Amino acid sequence: MPADARFKYAAHGLGISAYGVLRAEIFNNLIKQAMWQSLMDLALDTGFFYVDWRMIIMWIVVAVLFYLAVARQFEPLLLVPIAFGALLANLPTEGVVNKPGGYLISPADGVVCNVFVKSGDKAFVPRVVRQIPDKISDIINTPESAQADVSKYFAELEKVTSLEARKDTFLKAKGIPDLIAVVRPAHAEPKTEHDKAVANIVISVNYKGKMLKLTGKDMLVWAKSSGDVAEVCAVEGQKVENGQKLVDVYSARTGGLYYYIQQGVLLEIFPPLIFLGVGALTDFGPLIANPKMLLLGGAAQFGVFATFMGAIFLGFTSQEAASIGIIGGADGPTSIFISNKLAPHLLAPIAVAAYSYMALVPIIQPPIMRALTTMNERRIKMKSLRKVTRLEKLIFAVIVTIFCILLVPDVSALIGMLMLGNFIRECGVCDRLSKAAQNETINIVTVFLGTSVGITMTGDRFIRVDTLSILMLGVVAFGFSTAAGVVMAKVMNLFLKEKINPLIGAAGVSAVPMASRVAQVEGTKADPSNFLLMHAMGPNVAGVIGTAMVAGFFIATLTSH
């Protein structure tokens, strides 16, 4: 073969080889890209990609709660469910707290300004959902910055509108759900000074290609569940009533376990059931035998009112301040009850603060008790109480029920169930019901209530200035209540022939029977032969009734404003 032909064939062979190498390289790159995409999709489907620094901080908080409950045995029946609920809340869980599909309703009587979805669209709620505003005024800081604030917020909303967008943005805007519609209320009188300042401002912003003219009164309707929009039931300009259906959303998932369990908190079922169990577990005899203890229970409410005024000073509304102040009574069920009515948006931090401080009674109270009493006062021995008959206890339960409900009807559920539990205990003919209320009922409700409270402890809710302020005010409230009870006991001793041990004044808070046990422990440290437990139960029971009455007073006076 000629040399030039050999060169030609060689060159041809090299070309084929080069083409083969290039094709293989391209193929390998495609495989690598596919594998990388698959790994990325897998990562997005795991929970690791959703972990942020706030979750990690809350894990540390959970660890502290577990330590206090397990190692130090500070009210583990409360702290263990709360801590585990908080752990679940700060993990990217599925099937735990997600809401079911369903219809989205109008939040107020008014006119539909805008609808941002159509049938067949995908409504999307991220796995980690932050607290979202209910109205435009919640987004606006000051009237001067209104335009910028709202524009920035809607610009962030624009980033996450679908499941694909979630992947493309790598969750930079996670926690922002879909905005479905805007409703302008027909009659929405602003309540706070902030709302009054922004109520009449008209703001123009661009969202999803639409120029929106919004006011501070406009209500926002958000997607409650990921799923397909089955039907749009309202159009722009349509008049709607509060509760009227706007959009149908069908989810592939049913609601999560704790979405349904939390309804026991939101519908005010759990707090009265807890009171039923407390009534069945508690002997009201010490209070009946020594009615003067009512004064100690009343004195402990000083912390509630002091904190109420302090919260108003810090800028909280009167409704919010009242809900925060009840923390001073160390009564978790009552705190939940009043928060649901006056400040539902603060339910999570208030409930957590109330139950946490209840569990931390053995840490918070003793230093205050020792600081306000002398060794001689702590050694005061009190005479044994007289025996209270069954008839007296039954009459007491009935009279308290009638009097308290007539005086403050708003707390009839709490007072009624408390006295029902005690009546069942004392009547002597309902042993099965009494045992059920003391054991199965209160135990089951405590597990559900504790974890429901804990599951609200998400990092985005708690690592905020308002939440930290509430936790700080809770400590102040609890301290004031403890101190007021001790001081009242010392004042009473100025007029009593038979002195009372001031330590039992600290039991005027509603933490039954934890506060009574603390009084007993401190009394025993001063004098091992001193027995204060039964005496301390008197102000303890009085504190339960007193805190419920104060809550009813706040509800009655503030719900109309």
C-alpha cells in the first residue's frame, strides 16, 4: 500500500478513535450529571437539607429540658412530653403536624381584592412553616417604611410558588407559603395604635405580574395544605362573608397526627379535662379547715397583675398582657384557656412558659422563700388541722361552683370541671370515675397536652424578641407571686395568735401539688420534724381557684375591647 494511502487510513482510524473517546466522555458526563441530579433530588427529599441554625439551638434547649426532667426529676410528667414535642417540632417531620387538604375560607366580611390561583394549580406549603401574617398591617413596621416593607415581603413570596421552585432556590425562602387571595374587610376597625397608623395607607406592589393596591386592613388567605387546587369559588370584586369558602384544595396527605391532637388545645378541651383530674386528685379539706388560707391564694395573684402592667409597659396590648400575666399563677391549663380567647397568636410561647415554670418550681421558689424569711420563721410549727367531714367537702364544691360561675361565667368550664372532679372524689359512690379521672384521664391528657405544647416550640417562633420578652416576664410574674404569698403570710402573723409558717405562702401559686412540696422541703430543712404539706395545700387550692377567677375577670373585661 502506498505511503499516502496508509496515512489516509491511519488518519481515518484516529478520527474514529477520537470520536469514540469524545462520545464516551459526553456519555460519562451525562451519567455524572444524572447521578448528581439524582443525589440532589435525594438530598432534597431527606430531612438533612431542611436543618437550620434555629433548629440546632432548639435541640440544645430540648437537651436541657430532658436533663431537668430525667436527671434532676423536676416534674418529669410535664417536662418529658413537652421536651419530646419540642424535639419533633424542630425536625423536618412529615405526617406529624401537617394540615389536611380542605377548603380555604374568607377571614372577614368584605370584598375579594385578588385571587392568585386557578383550578389545577399546585398550592404549596413547605415542611417548615413560620408564623405568617393575617393582615397587611402585620407586615408594616412604620407608615414611612410601608411601601418598602410590603414590596420586600411580596418579592420574597415570588421566589417560592411551586415544588420545583423549592428545589431551584435550595430553600433560601423556605417557610413562605402560597398566598391564595386578599380580602378587604367591609368593617374592620383597627384596635392597636400601630393598626390605626397604617389602616388608611394605600400601597402599590407587584406580585405575580399584578399591580396590587393594598391597605393595612386587608386580610391575607394562605395555603393551609400542599395539594391541587380543585375549585376556585370566588372572583375578584365578589362580596364574601366571614367563613365563606374561597378555594378548594385537595391534598395527597391526610392531616398529621398532632394536627388533630392539637385541636384539643385550640378547642379548649384539654384544659378543663386537666382541671377534672386536678379536682379528683386534690383534697380541699385543708382549705375548708383553715379558710384564712384564701388570703394567701389571693396574695399570690399580685404577680399576675404586676406582670400585666409590666407587659403593657413593654408595648404589648391589654389582651396580650393579660394572657402573659396569668403565667404568674403557675397554671398551665388556665394560661392556655385565656390565651386562646385573648391572644391566640401568643399561645405557643405563653403555654411553654407557663408549663416550664410550673416544672421549675423547685428551682425558682426556694431562693425567694429563703430570702424573705428568717430561720426562726421557717421553723414555725403549725397545729394539726381539724378533720373535715365528707358533707362539708360536698357542700363546699357545690357552693364554690355556684358562686364562682355566677361571679365570672367565662371560666365556668374550668371551675365546673375542677369541682366536678372533687365532688366525684368525695361523694364516695363514684370510685371508678374518681380513679379514672385521677389516673387514665389526666395521664392521657397530660401526654397529649404536653407534646401539643412542645410541638409549638419551633425555632422560628421562639428565637424572637417577643418570645424572649414573654419568657422573661413569666419569670418575673412567678417570682412576684411567690414573694407576695410569703409577705402576706408574714403580715397575717402580725395579727394572728397562732402563727403560720410564711413558707406556705409560696404555695399560693397554682402549681398543685408542686408548690406545696417545695414548702414542705424548705420547712424540713429548717426543722426535720416540721410538717407543712397539708397546711400548704390550703393556699395551693386557693391559688387554683384564684387564678381561674382572675382569668375570667380578664376575659370578661377585655374581650369587648
